[in-house]
Amino acid sequence: MGRIIKHEGGTMDTATTKKLKAFVRGEVTWAEVEGMTFEEAKAIAQVGCDLAAAGRYEEARILFEGLVEGNPKDSASRAALGTVYQKLGRLEEAITEYSAALERDPGNPVALVNRGELYLRQGNRQGFTDIANASEADPNGETSAGRRAKALVKAIALAAVEKMKAEQAPARA
């Protein structure tokens, strides 16, 4: 994360000691101990997104894994890491990260639509629910994940209608 806490004999300052004890108790993240600001984390995440957009998934993975390690509560970084894992073909790890993101933010459209798609590929019906929830989480299609969810809902509905028509056709004959 950039900053190193050094203890060179003597007494550690009270603020650092309190932060470390809070970390041990699970009350703060390592990013908070180090003093990483939201703006710093957001800037690192943007670099990770830029790397992923350029197809540099391994480098993006390293950044997002660092962000998640520093702040496991950050649902956006967990969803982004899941996306990178998905691009790298590490599908179980992607599902794990999407699920972790959704524990913190049940309406995260990126985590919902991507996990939904992976679940559908596995034949898991939860995928339908995830994609529908992603569409509801972004009803106006303001994010690419929301637009993708709407497109998948339409495609699933059309496929279902076509299947029903095909099943009814022999019955009419």
C-alpha cells in the first residue's frame, strides 16, 4: 500500500498502537491502518480498470488483489477482481469474489450480472435471479453492467418464447 509502519525500539506512538489493536480485533482494515484514503484507493482502482480494458489482466489482478487485501470490505474492488478473474478463466475465484462483493452490497450490478452469467453457464438457476436483480439494481441502464443485464434478460425471454413455440408446434400438428 506504499506506507510502511516502522518500529525501531522505543515506544510506538499511541495512535499507531490503537490502529493496530483495532485491526487485530477486526474493527478496521489494513488500508485504514496505513491511512489510505478513499481517493487513493479509487485512483488505484482506476488504474486497474484501465489495465483490464487494455487486456493487461495479470497486472490488473495484482492491483485489485492488493486493494482487496487492504480492504476486504470494498465491494467494488471485489467485483472488479471477480471480473479480472473471469477474464483470466479463473471462474470459481470469480464467483467467490462476486459473492463476497454481494455480501457487502447486494445491489452491485457488476457482481450480480457477472455471477449470474457464470451461474447460468454452470446450469445454476440462481443465475436468472442474479441477472434479474442486476437489471432492477440499474433500472435506467446507467452502467454497462445494468445495460448488459437488460440485454441478457431480453435474450433469455426470447429464448424461452422460442422454446415454448417449438414445443407447441408438434402438438398442433
